[in-house]
Amino acid sequence: GAVVSQHPSWVICKSGTSVKIECRSLDFQATTMFWYRQFPKQSLMLMATSNEGSKATYEQGVEKDKFLINHASLTLSTLTVTSAHPEDSSFYICSASLLAGARETQYFGPGTRLLVL
Amino acid sequence: GQSLEQPSEVTAVEGAIVQINCTYQTSGFYGLSWYQQHDGGAPTFLSYNGLDGLEETGRFSSFLSRSDSYGYLLLQELQMKDSASYFCAVGKGSARQLTFGSGTQLTVLP
């Protein structure tokens, strides 16, 4: 159980285009999902918290107009990188929270590698 | 804010035991988690400590001392497949957002 999928796994796009990444919890409902970015050999940096049915909460320094997040259902959150530029090239990973008793565990998707040319 | 410190690299041989330490500074502590990440892959959950003490899951154990703001991950009977990056993470906020440490690259030698 507790499987999270992401689509696409790889995307290459031209500078200036927009890219949408989907994150799905396959076998559980997630009222909260999270989006992270990871540069090579670095740690995961939380970008935003995606709440089902409400606006996302962005971390300091993350442009909300550039990284649009929509959490339209309990199993799907999307991240759209608008007007992508080469510096947006990174590994984007989502996670979904699963509450079991008093323990809350985050399960991660396989990630999406974005390369902006 | 949150900050976590862990060693950048650890090397050990197959069959050995290795301990990866993590110290943290945080406001609003909601437990210490450990994740494993192989090159090119997503993080996978290993262990969680919400209270002081030792949690054991097979070859992996994790320890937490909240008074010392310190925890560690213990890997026993190391295997080559354990070569990966290991991250400690603390939860914060009502949504339990995770702040990750910088990661420890574990290399297991034959």
C-alpha cells in the first residue's frame, strides 16, 4: 500500500514553455501533498504544501506565480512550472501524507526530471 | 527555522555496522524521520521516532533523544545495496512539512 505516482517521469522542454507534473496517491486519499525540488547532490527542498480544496502554501522564496499548484481531488495534485527557464531544470518530487493512528508518514513519488533547454 | 546536521559521507564494508548521526534545531518538533535515496530515485521511508528511544525495523534501527536534539540511524549487516544517500528529516507545522538534512552518502565496500 501507500503508493504515489508521478507523471511524466522525464520532460525536456524549450525555454518559455509551461510544464505540468501530476502526482497521484494510488491506494489512499491524501488531503495534503507536498512538492519538493532537488538539485544534483543536494537535499530535498520543500517548495509548497498542497491542500485539497484550498490554496497551496508556499515556502519562502518560492514564486507562487511561477509554480502553480492545484489539488483538485484527494488523490491528485498538479504542479505547473510556468514559462520555464534553464534554471528551473531540476528533479521535482511529490509526496503524500498518510495518517495511521498517531503516526503521519510521507510517501514519495518517483520524481520528475525536468530539463529546460 | 529548522536546521539539521549530518555527516556528508560514510564508508563501511559489507557485513559491518554503521551509525549515521543527525542533530537538529527546530521549533515545533513533530518527530524525526529517516529516508533512503538511491541515485536517480525517490526517497523511501525507513524509520520514524516520535518519542525518545530506539525503533527497530529489521536491519535498520533509529534512535532519538529529544533532550539532546539528536538522533541516529543504525544499519547492521551492511549489504552492497545499502549504498545510497540517507536523509534525516524533522516534521514541522500543522501539515507536518518535512525539513531534510543535507544527506549522508553511504558507500559500502566489498
